[in-house]
Amino acid sequence: MEIRDLLTSDSVIANLRVTSKKQALQE
């Protein structure tokens, strides 16, 4: 894997965590 792929994966995971936290707070 390239560094770009790793950075992209980290960004996607971070976004998913933020989204899940927002949904949990709304519930």
C-alpha cells in the first residue's frame, strides 16, 4: 500500500467514527 492509501483509510475511518458519534448523540 502507498502512503496516500494509508492516509485515505485513516481519514475514512475518522469520518466514520465522527458520524457514528453524531448519530449516537442524536439518539
